[in-house]
Amino acid sequence: MIRMKPVDVVIVGFGWTGAIMGIELADTGLNILALERGAYRDTSPDFSYPHNADELAYGIRGKLFQPLSRETVTIRHAVGDTAVPYRQYGSFLFGNNVGGAGIHWNGQHYRPSPEDLELHSHISKRYGAKFMPDDMQIQDYGLTYDELEPFLEQFEVLCGTSGRAGNINGEIKEGGNPFEGPRKRDYPTPPVADTYGARLFADAARALGMHPFPQPSDNASQPYTNPHGVRLGPCNLCGYCERFGCFMYSKASPQTTILPVLMRKPNFALRTHSHVTRINLDSTGKRATGVTYIDAQGRQVEQPADLVIVSAFQMHNVRLMLLSGIGTPYDPNTGKGVIGKNYAYQMMSSLGVFFDQDVAINPFIGAGSGGVQIVDDFNSDHFDHAAHGFVGGAYIYGGQTGGRPIQQLIVPPGTPGWGAAWKKAAKESYLHATTVATHGSVMSYRDRYLDLDPTYKDVFGQPLLRITFDWHDNEYKMSQFVTSRAQDIVRQMKPKATSLTLRKPGDHYDVRQYQTTHTTGGVIQGSSPETSALNRYQQSWDVHNVFVTGASAFPQNLGYNPTGLIGGLTYNSVKAIRENYLKNPGPLVQA
Amino acid sequence: MSNKPSSPSRRVFLRQSMAAVPAVGLLGTSALAQTQSAAPAAQAAYTPRYFTAPEWEFLQAAVDRLIPADEHGPGALEAGVPEFIDREMEGAYGHGGFWYMQGPFAPDTHPTLGYQLRFNPRELYRTAIAAIDDWCQKQHQSTFAALSPEERDGVLHALEKGDITLDQLPATSFFAQLLTNTKEGYFADPMYGGNKHMAAWKMIGFPGARADFADWVEQPGKVYPLGPVSIEGDKA
Ligand SMILES: Cc1cc2nc3c(=O)[nH]c(=O)nc-3n(C[C@H](O)[C@H](O)[C@H](O)COP(=O)(O)OP(=O)(O)OC[C@H]3O[C@@H](n4cnc5c(N)ncnc54)[C@H](O)[C@@H]3O)c2cc1C
């Protein structure tokens, strides 16, 4: 084993949260090392035009994703079943290089609703504890929206998020999201112009008394210089966004907001092709001594460090904690233990909306997040749930992110999957169809969790992470309810035909269908070491010099995309590290 | 037998000549040049690198039905879909380089948990084509490629629904793979061998690799006037 010179801070995984940690800690003058298993990637040459406009390579084969041949997860629907490997990409996609999934995300940048962060308390107070099914185990985050607000803003300012505020210091603003928590300021940049599909959706929703607003987006609407002095340029709605890098310097990513500055800091170093296999502990098991990784030549390397930041993405964070023996693994039979606890996902539904030949949607005009309209009336606790008997909700989305024909071409209901009739339908509907979708929360449950698989291994011989997950009734009800509201909007759009994808009671979680990469939980944060793995600063309750960033900290999932909250929680954590932990290393919250 | 119109080699020859052999003998070179601007230029015949001759016949006969040629636009054959699939078989994808391929394999797992066969794409095509041809021999005393278009549709429907039982693998898995790769080849950038002359993009109105619509967002509902471009810079 090779032993490297000790560093002050080692960052495991160099995607969105690893980059934020790096730049925020760089000012302290500490020696910081980021270990990234993938390669270096940058706008030029890696995402340059025209090679980027290649649906097959990026959108379908997944050139930027973690190669499943080397490492994947296993999945089963229930405790007691035998899990099988996730052999081909479907349900979710993992990032794999410098920038992580932050390279090939959509940039849909949301804040949580205030009640999302105190969900258990809020639901108990408003509807009574009995409103939650016995096996639902939702929790509070251990911090409030008001406490987090400055950090949510800090991440938006980094990204130059485009959007229109709906609530500034409690004052409701026309044209924004009236249901959002109070913001101190408007978005850094105005919204991206609406695509036509989004406009038709918003008109219909408004006619029904709903409150559509432009999706908060990290596709820049105008030139923007962030506080680090890094510049973004306006998005051209190229239609090659999610699953692709951005050739326009328009989509916020570590590459377009942080790396140009961070990579020049003398006290910061990045080692790529360095796959971390465990976090090492001293003999007491209460302090981390650094990490072990496998380098590009396959050698085992020990990297001593005083502080370990685990920012390898939700699933990999959980796996590393389990492989390293930090915290007690969760046991679904007793509900005890914390690592792997409360895995959750999201539940989507979608409607294909088909118009006549005289309605030119031009679906190829699209951005990953900009140019789309949202209705948030039925998300979180924005409406009275009492009569509906479920917890959570979804936002409704109108418009499209592009018209890439292999993945995004849709045909009217009843069209055969192939043959002359399919071809005719593809030809006739392509330019005249758009999408309306719901993007919904999933609560956490006693029998939904993550652990290590007993059978399957990665390329280094380490056990894969095992997911035990299927839908619960609460989510079928949520999806049915919000999808009905989406159908109301679609009817108002007066299309020629509509198709529907909805998950109904009895439908199993289907890993073949992409829904979202918003997987959550497993190293959750909270206010007690009995029920959570991390405190409110994302510091391990068990090993105080280990911090874990990312959606693994979410005690249950939201109806929103997670990264706005992930970024906010990361800034909250790093501020506590800088201002308190470094001065006085030890637990930031007394258990 | 080889002179009968239904014989496999003759059918395949007809398919190939339609797709691949330009009528050079009939038209002079200048006439050919003229027709090129009006109709897609004919391609040089492609010689498969992975598929054997009988497999190649199967593949052409199958994709020809999945996306048939008609007045609406190109069929999978003239779009070069078989060439696309053959080329994919030779790359990392065909060798299963993108899939987790370690055992144990549990092919009887609930389909919602995804692909669980031990075959990579190359092996899947090879195993399935042999099994389907076998089945066709038993049922129709003919290879799949030699069946009439209606009979081929019938076999494809049966594969899709799982009504045919194949040795070694579920028919539905192969059908899904074949249909997926066929649509990929039909719509992918032409540099991969399919979507010849961007004809599939033209048919639906997709502008390909243009990827710049800054001026078009705020002209909602207006028909976009430009035809497609490819990554290598071809226009159509
Ligand atoms: C197609 C797609 C679209 C998305 N769209 C949105 C969206 O619109 N809005 C939104 O909010 N979120 C979206 N997301 C999710 C978003 O990308 C993630 O929430 C975000 O990137 C998480 O940041 P992270 O730092 O936790 O992980 P990442 O950004 O993924 O970074 C993790 C890094 O760790 C590295 N790593 C992993 N394991 C190891 C190891 N053992 N050793 C060394 N390095 C390791 C990885 O290679 C990677 O670079 C999307 C994701 C995908 C895939």
C-alpha cells in the first residue's frame, strides 16, 4: 500500500457538493485534496459543439454516466426478496467525472417549502399524528427554512438562477410562485423565455385559477458573473441539455461556476481516477484518519487527512459509510440503526399532449429547465390534505426540454409501437406535441432502505449497494390526485389527443423507466443520533471529523428537484466547519 | 428453388438492390448526379462485420417490417438501420461494455427489475436469430427472411407478445432489444451508419444538430423553416 503525504481536508467525489466544499474551504488556507474516481472534464473540449449534439452517444448510451459494468446497485421490491443488479440504465442515472451529475443535470433549481424541512412536526400539528400510516417514518431536518434561507440564496447566486420571485419577505409577487417560502431577494436573473408548449400550459392553468410561474432554472437567461467572478452566457435552448454537458457555458455546473477559480488555488489539489474504497478510522472508531483509494494504475493508496468530506452522491455516500463501518446500519425489522435508513425516491406521471397540424410546438426548442412553466398549487402542504388522506404532493410541469427523437418523440395513445402506423403517427405528431408531467414526493417508510448486497460485487470486489424499494399507497393516492389536476389543465389546452402514464395501485416500481435521479436518504440528518446519522451541519454523530453532503441527508423526499436544497445544506455545513469546527474540532451539536 | 420469387436469397437481393444498388446501368452518371439532389443518393452496399449471412438476412427482413418504406418516409432498410446495428455490435455497446454483466443471473425475476439475461447484445442477437429461424422452419418450413411481409409481421407480433417460446431466452427481451436498436439507428446521427441522408429527421421535422434556437423561442407557434444538419456538417 502506498501512503501519501497527509492533507488537512480530503473531499471524496468532486461533483456539485464536492466543488462547493472545495471553494468554500480554500480561503481557510488549509491543504485541500479532492479525490474523484472519474476523469477531468471541461466545457472545451469535452462538451464542444457539434460533437455534443449527439443523442446516441450522450442521451442514449450515456457517455458521461458511471459505467454500470464497473459498479452498479442491486434492487428488490421487498425485504425478504432476492435483489438483482441494475444491469442497464433506466430509472436513474449516476454521474462519473469531475462535475459529477452536475454536468448532465437539467438545472431545475428549487427551494424546499418551509414545511418540507419540518415535515413530521408540521403534519402532526396540522392533521394529527394519526394522519401518517404506522410504517411511515418521516422526520424533521433539524433546521428550519428561515435558518437555511441565506444558504439557499447563496447557491442561487452562485448559479445565476433565472426565475421570478413569488414571495419576497412575505409579500406575494404576481407571476411568481405564491406558495414558495419567503425569499430575501428576487432571483439573480430573470426567467428564460417560455417555449410555446409551456405558454399553452400556463394559459390553461391560469384560466382554471391556478398559479403558473416560470421554472426556476440554471439555464442562464442573460450573461451573468457570479461572486467568484466566473461567467455564464445566455442559453440558446439547444435541446441537448439533461444527459449532456453544455457547450454554451449556460448551464450552471461546477465547471461553469467554481472550477475556473478553484483549480488555480495553490492550496487545492485534485486527483482524478482515484476511487475511494473506504474511510479509515483510528482504533477508537470515533475519529477518521483519512481514506483509502485505488488509483489509475490499480494500486491501493492511503491518504491521511484530518477532515473527511464525503460528497460522492447519495447512493455512493451510503455505500461508503457502510463499507467503512461508520454509524449503525439500519435494521428494517427493528427500525433501529441509521445508515441506510429512509431511502426514498420520487413518483412521476406524464401526459403527452397532441395538437392539430396547425399548432407548431417545435419540441426541439428546449432547455433542461428554462422555458418551462410550473404549477405548484398541489405540492408540499400548499393545500388542505385532510380530505385526501395522503402526505406530500407534486408540482405540475408544462413544456419540454427538447425533442431528441430517440428518447423524446411521443405518439398518440393507441399507436402501435412499430410498423407503418407507428411511422405515420411519429411523422404527424412530432412537431405538434408537448408534455405535461407531475413531479411528486415519496415519503420514507420502515421497510424502504439501503444496505450492502450479500452477493453482487463491483469491479474491485466490494459489495454493491442494495436498494429495497417499492411504492406505498400514500404515493399512489398523491399521484392520482395531482395527476387529475394536471388532466384538468390539459383538457383546458384543448388538444386533439392525450396520452397518460400513471402509476396505479398494484404497479411495482419499474426500474426500466426513467423517472428522476432524485434518490434520497440513507445518511439522514436530524436532531438526534437515535434517529439520524448526521446533525444539522451534516456532521456524523459517530465520527465528528466526517461530514456527508448531498441528498443522502434528506429524511424523506420532496416534490421538488433536490439540488437547490442540497446546495443550501452544503453551504450551511461548510460555514459551520469554517467558523466553528476548525477552531474547535469536535461535535458541533451535543447529542 | 433459387429462382422462385419467395426464395430467401432473391428476396434479400431485391431488398439490397432497392436500398443499395444504384441504377447506374440505366442512367448515365450525370443523370445519377441529377437524381441525387431530388432523391437520396444510393449508398454503396455495406458488408456486415459481425452478422453472418443468414443473420444479416434476418436482420434486414425484420427491420424492414418494424419501419417499412412507404410514401410517408424512409423505411429502416433505406435508412441503413442494419448497418447501424452491425456497427454497434462491433463496439463496446455490442460487447456489453455498458451493462453490468456479472452473475449470478436470475432471468425469471419480475420484468420490472430490468434486464437479467446473461447475453450481451451480440450474443442476444446471435442466440435469438438462430432460435427464431428454427421456429420459423418448424412452423413455416422457411427461414424468417423468406416469409412474406404479412407472415413476418405475424412472427414479430408473436415475439413482442411473448407468444413464441424460444430456447434459452424470452422472445420479448429480444424483440425489445431489436426494436430499440432499430429506432436508434433510424434517428441517430448519420455518422453511425443509419438515418442515411437524415431522411428520418426530415420526415418528422427534427433539425438534427442545429442546436441553436435563441432566435426562435420568442416566435411561438411559428413553423421552423430550416432543415436538418448532421454532426459532420451535412445539410438536407
Ligand atoms: C439526468 C439528470 C438530471 C438531473 N436534473 C436535475 C435537476 O434539474 N434539478 C435538480 O435539482 N437535480 C437534478 N439532478 C440531480 C443532480 O445532478 C444531483 O442532485 C447533484 O449533482 C448531486 O450532487 P452531489 O455532489 O451529491 O453528487 P454528484 O454531483 O453526482 O457528484 C458526485 C461525484 O462523486 C464521484 N464519486 C462517486 N463515488 C466515488 C468514489 N468512491 N471515489 C471517488 N469519487 C467518487 C462521482 O464520480 C461524482 O463525480 C439530475 C441528475 C441527472 C442524472
